Amino acid sequence: MEGANHSRVSEFVLLGLTDSPELQIFFFVMFSLFYLMSILGNCLILLTVLFSPHLHSPMYFLLSNLSLIDMCLSSFATPKMIVDIFAQHKTISFEGCISQIFFLHLFTGTEIVLLISMSFDRCIAICKPLHYSSVMSQSMCVGLVVASWTVGFLHTMTQLAFTLYLPFCGPNVVDSFFCDLPLVIQLTCIDTYILGIFMISTSGMIALISFLLLLTSYITVLALSTCTAHFIVVSMFFGPCIFIYVNQEVKTAVKKKLIRQVKKGRNVLLPHIHSLEKINIFKILTSCLKF
């Protein structure tokens, strides 16, 4: 009740990546190219799967949905970050900051469940090949995608349920180039220790447990050699998440920014790692280029 008397800040100040003019030019070029590659690469995969009848299978259906989520995950904050690189005063409204947190946890939560679904698809294909068609039916695939988005939505709502009512009445400087929940809740006027524990339990532990479950599934079916691309994607996705949300003792800005840059670069590499291992997609793209 006491926090309700505080006036809420109307905007947050983002410190960005660097104040060095030379590095600003480098980051602008690098992230612009990465973002363009990410969007074009994922669009190419979506169109290839959509217009290639030979790729209308559960594996490629899930892969195309992964590409869609990767495009969303790359776009919720990157365009603003690129535009703000040369800005002297980098700000974002309170509503815009909350929106970034919402979409970040929506897309990451959805992708976690989708990666687990893709692992399930590969396990069925390897362990029960004769039952693969009946188990991975069209309704099952659609159900897995719907479940992924549902879990992602529920996850992000649990993250924002208490955050929206926190009193932001003083500091408004976020030590990053986008609004991330662990950094934003540190700016509140009350002790957020309990909320921090809740955030870790629902984000960091979910990421850690999901990664361990996926790793166990690979070891169980001894399929690391046949699922190398998927394993690399899983490691690149969960690594930064586990580091940021579980290891909350890391306070240096350099480490924070380094991990977040890895997360951005990861979104560029994920679709290409997936698609280039799939020889059917590679052949179709090659034939299209020849045509």
C-alpha cells in the first residue's frame, strides 16, 4: 500500500553497448548485418518449407515454426537497439519496457517448449520408426506448436504479474541495450529479494531443467551423432539463459553485455545450423538458385 503513493517513472534510460564512436560504428554494422541475415535466413527457410511438398513433414513443420519464433525473438528489441546506437540519450517508455519483457519471455518460453517438441520428434523417429507416422500426426504437430505458445504466454504472464505493480519511483537507468527483467526489478523502491528468487525459480531453473532433460534424452537414445545440429542449437539457446538467470552473482557490465551479445548472435546462427544439416532443404535451395 505504501508503494502505491510513489509516482511511477515514465521512461527508462538504456546505457546501450558502448560510448566509443569507433565501437558504435562497428556494432551498428555488425548487428545490422546479423539482423538482416537472421530475417532473410529465417524467411528463406519458411518459404522453402511452405512451397516444397517434399518438406511437408513433422520435422520441417516444427523447424519452420522455430524459424518464425527466431524472427520474433530477433525483432522484439534489435531494431531499436540498432537505431539507438548513435543516440546520445537512449530512452524507452515504461510501457515499451514492459512490452520488451513480455515479448522476451513469451518467445523464449515458446522456443524452450518447441525445442523439447523437436527433441521428442527425433526420439520417436529413432526409437519407434514404425510408429512415427501415427504418433507424429498432423494434429499432434499442431498441438505441440499450440502448447508451445500457450506455455510461453503463461510463463511471461507469471513474470509480469507482480512486476506491473512494483513501485518504480527513483532510479531509471538500465545497464543494457534492452529491458531485461533481472535488471529492471533492481530499480524498484522496495526489496525485491523474494521476487528475484521467484524469477530465478521460474526462468533459470526452467531453463536448466529443460536443458538437462534434453541432454538426457540424447544420451538415452545415443543419438548425439544424428542430432548434432539440434544439440548445438539447444546448447546455444540455454547456455546464456542459464548463465544470466541462475548465476545472479555476476555483476560486471562487461560479462552482462558479452552474454547478451552472444544471445543476439545466437538468433542468427540457430536457423542456419538447423537448416544446413537438413540435406533436403540444401538440395532444394541449390536447385532454386540454379533455376
